[in-house]
Amino acid sequence: MDNYEELEKEIRLDDIDFSDLEEKFEVNVGLDNFVVVDGAPIAPEAKASLLTNFIRKKLSTVGEIVEGEEGIHMPIENGQTKGFLFVQYTTAELADAAVKQLNGKPLDKSHNLKINKLADIEKYCTEGNVANEFQEPELPPFKSHGYLKSWLQDDAGRDQIALHFSETVGVYWNKKNNDPEPVIEPRKAFTSKYAKFSPKGTFLFSIHPQGIQSWGGADFHSVSKFIHNQVRLVDFSPNEKYMVTLSPLPITVPDSAAERAHFPFGPESEGHKLVIWDLATGEPARTFALPPYLESQKEMPWPLVKWSFDDKYCARQGPGALAIYETPSFNLLDKKLVKIDGLMDFEWAPAGVHLANSKVENGEHVLSYWTPESTNQTARVALMQIPSKQVLRTVNLFQVSDCKMHWHDEGKLLCVKVDRHTKSGKTLFTNLEFFKTTERDVPVEKLELKEVVVNFAWEPKSERFVIISCLDDGTQNAAFAKNSIVFYAPDAKAKGKVTSTTYKVQQKFDTKYSNTIEWSPKGKYVVVATISRSQGELEFYDVAFEEEKKKTPGTNVKLLRTDKFSGMTNLAWDPSGRFVAAWSSSWLHTIENGYRLYEFTGNLLKDESVDQFREFIWRPRPASLLSAADRKKVRSKLSEYSAQFEEIDAMEADAAVREAILARRKALEEWRTYRAQYAGKAVKTNEVQAEIIEEIKEEIFEEKEEIVE
């Protein structure tokens, strides 16, 4: 006996691993049918039965719960419910479905249910995985990322660009026709796919097999990591609050407790592929499974989530319905889908819409959608206000082949490009339907065309627009240039209290191959381009060439310059509207890869051939904080600012010119010091004081170089 006690002291049974035996002789005691529900309301004992019945009804949506008190047990202590309960489903499969479908879903406006299987809690909360006593977690020390918008403080007001070539990504200052100045040392293997700036330029994102990495600050250091295995597509909300990622691989929660500790997703995300991230916290805000009809498509429509102008709402399209979510909870608006039979597409207004009689200062949230023709119904385009879901205006359409919705940047106009067919179905033509969203009852005006509109684009700061159209005459030979570029301007006429707007042709250019329209962010200038593998061409237009002289909007369109660029694949304006970049990407072909940089007038500044050049990315800017008075003040001093910037450009362009300008500045400063010294003495001896106004202007009339032998 003494020997046994001594042996028991030497051998602790708690230290022996019996996991293999437990797994071999495991007995199912029925725990797989049970779930634990947290997040329930804490209510008085008298209302416990009503609360139980309410929760039973909610949880029964996935399957049958055992009848009576055995089905739901709600603990009560000190005359109140404790905020959690145990639920027994009739099968283990129904318990699994409850976790997947109901975990994180709202019970009411104030309570979200957290559902876990009881067997999982027994499994994960055994001794060793969870401490018996609460231990306060260690918070990592605060890490400052510096001022993330420091590039906006550049004295010369330059823009930054990211150049992606071969396996390298570099960020540079744009210096017009001079070589770009590196902001950081170009980084090899920066991304495995592509790089992308956030909508306001705060972050630069890289994509990797493990997920997404964000970079920021003056030195582009690492800011956050977002784990999403084999992520392919990335998108952002307009105000950079949220990021959306998509992977072809479903999320799989690891079994190991150590791996789960660093894994951002819970059991409710199992099998999901679409993730919405909170960029401030770096945590997933909501995940979604892809519907079966999207899984079967060869090309994935993107983005799958579309946002309101202020990030307050987002929406997903499904078969015959629209799912609208409120942020930051991402709960379904009014807890139900918006049923729209045959829904084909929808778009949010890109700015707050100031509806007639509305008192909302920043404008209302409005979206547009369209549905096709069916046996008993015409095609329809409609406007809907959110969150009321009130349909503001509906237009019925006949013989419709397709619709494209083009919102004006300011949200005050919506143009719906309606491609229609004749009764025989052999010929197509286009109608443009203009919704005037700020007027009472949202009037709609129509522009009927005989041609098919290939492309449409609003000018950002006015109601002018450009279309590219062609006549559908049955010929499909791409060798013949049959497109037309047509510039339109509004012609408003007042009829009593109602303003009727007709759109008149400013200018028309025929026999073109053009297929792309890119407006300057500031308006007035537009590039109409031909992007194709066989040929490339850019045409720079000023749509208000005589406007300043005649004081009449839309009086003249002038072609400023044309340039050929074979192999061009992409085109983009810088945020200020001063420069245009065009490039040939090796992602699409390997012919003449590189980029060209133009001034807004079409003057070529730089032509760079770069082996395996992939992408030219302008860094976006947030909206200006200047008031209307501030902008007016800047415009009044443009000539002064222009002279300063021209001098800076001249100094950067030539070292000799730089030395000459610095020498003149030094001599001028010495003269002012000398003059101030003696002018001051003269003032003391004279009773009459005179104010001396001095203006010195430097102007270079001509520069000439001669080689002297």
C-alpha cells in the first residue's frame, strides 16, 4: 500500500495524455443537438415565458426545436434572466444550420444573437485552452503611423504616382517633363498581382496569396494586414471606411486553438467568400456567401457591393431582390429584402440628392434601378429613396435591349442610356432619358437618336456631355471608321415655374474609331481616345474655347491636339486636371510597353518605353477644403502664382538657369538691404514721409543656345 501511494505521488494522472483513448472510445451523449445562445435580453422573471416564445420563433426559422422546456432552457437568477440560454434541436444538422445562418443576426434593434454549438464549447473550453481565472489581456502599445496625408503638404502642389513594372512598384513625384522623383526606393515583389490606392489616396494596397497589406505615411510603412486566403478582387467605400475583398476559396476556420487565436473569422463565416473589412480596426465587419448563380458565372461582375456616397448604406443585388445594409452594424435595412422582380442593375447617386421640399442639408440617399420587359410588363427605370424605400419616379420603356445608368457627379441629374430595337429586332438605336432629380416630381426629358450610343460621359462641373455613337446599318467591319463624337450642351427654357431643358449639339466629328471618353476632373477639357490592339489615338478637346470671351456657356468646341499611340491600353487624368497619362500594359500585350505623359492641352511631356510595364496609378486626392471665397481669392492671384511656378520649373529644367536666377535673387536682396538702410536715414531728416511702392518683374523673352567653336 505504501508503495502504491509513493507511486501515485510520482505519477500524476492529470499529466497523462489519454486523447487517443478518448477519441477511440468516445461516447455520443447528444450534445451535438444543443446550441448555446448569447446576447439575449435580460428581462424580469415574469416575462421569461414571453421572451422564450419569441426566441423560439426566431430560432425555429432554420428547423424544428424540441417541444417544451426541454427544447429551450433559459437560466434565471435573482429574479431576472441571465442573457443566455440553451436550445435543443431535433437533429445535429439543424444545430449546425443555426450556427451558420443565425450567428450574429439581430434579434431586435438592440440585441444580436451569438450562437455556438454546446459540443464546441465543451471541446474548446477544456482545461488548458481556457484559464480558470480571468486574465486581463495585454494591449499592444499604441503605434503612431504619422500623418497619413503628408503628401498633400508638398510646396509645389505636385501629385504622386505609382509605377508598376516587372515585379517592382515604385512611388514617385510627378515632375512634368523631368524624370519622376522617387518618394521611396522602388520595391521588388511589392505585390503578387496589382497595387491600388484607396479612393482618397490615404493608403496604398498590395495583394498577396495570404491577403491584403496596406501601406501609408511619408515612407509607405506597413499599416495593416487583412488575412484572406488567395484574395483576387478588392474594392473600397467612397470615404475609405470599408474595404471589400473576394476570394475563389471559401473561408475555412482552423481546428487548432493556437491558429484560431490569430484568425480573423469565426464559425459564422465558414464557407463564405466575400468579406467587408473595417479599415480603421482591420477587422472583418461582415462576410457573405456567394449565391449559386454567381458561382456558375465565368466572369464575376465587380463590384458585388455598391455604396452610398457617405458610406452609410451598402447594397447587394440578388435574383429579384436588393439587399440594403446599414453601417456600421451591417444589419439588413428593416430586416427584409427589397423585392424587385427581374432586377437587372442598380446604381447609387454619387452625391446627396437635394430633392424638392427636402430639408436634409447634405441631400438624400437615392438609388436607381431597371427591370427588363416581360410578358405582362414593360421595361422600367425607377428612382428609390433610402431608407424609406419610397419610389420617387418610374418610367416605362418599350422594345428595350439594354440600359446603362449614368449619374452626374453632383447627383442632380441621371441619364439612362436606353438601347432599343425595332419591332423586327434587326436594328438598334438609342434614347437618352434625363431624370432631373432636384425638381418637383422628378421630371424626365427624352433625347431620341437614330444611332446607337457606344459611350456616354457627363462633364463633372456642368450639364454638358459627350457621346460616341454609330449608325447600326448591319455592317460589322471594324476596318471602317464609322463612329461619331458628338458634344452636347443644355439649352434651358423657363415655362412658368417649370424649366424645360433641351440638349443641343455643340459640335460633331464623324468617321472616327474612338471608343473612350475621359473628362478632366475639373471639367472643360476632355480626351476622346481610341483604345485597341491594332491602333491607338488621343484627341484633346476644349469644350468651352470661346466661353470666356462670349460669356455664354458651351459656345464652341476646339480640337487642341491629336497624338497616335499604338498599343495604348489605358488612360487616366491626374486629380488636379493638369496632366493625362496613357500607357501600354504588358498585362494585355507585350508590344511597345511604357507610358506617355501629356499636359491637359495635349502637349507631350514625356514618352517612356519600359520593359514589362504594367500600370500607371495616380494617387487620388481628397476633396478640397477651400471655401468658395478661398477659391475666388486664389483665382484672382493666378498670375502671381503662375510666375512663381514657372520660375521653379525653369530652375529644375536647367542648372545654368538655376544659378542665374539664384544670383539675381542674391543681388536683389543686397540692393533692398542697402536701399532700406539709406532710405531710412532720409526719412528722419524730412518731415514729409513718402510711401515707396516697388515692383520688380522678371520675364524671359527668349532663350538661345549657340555652340562657339
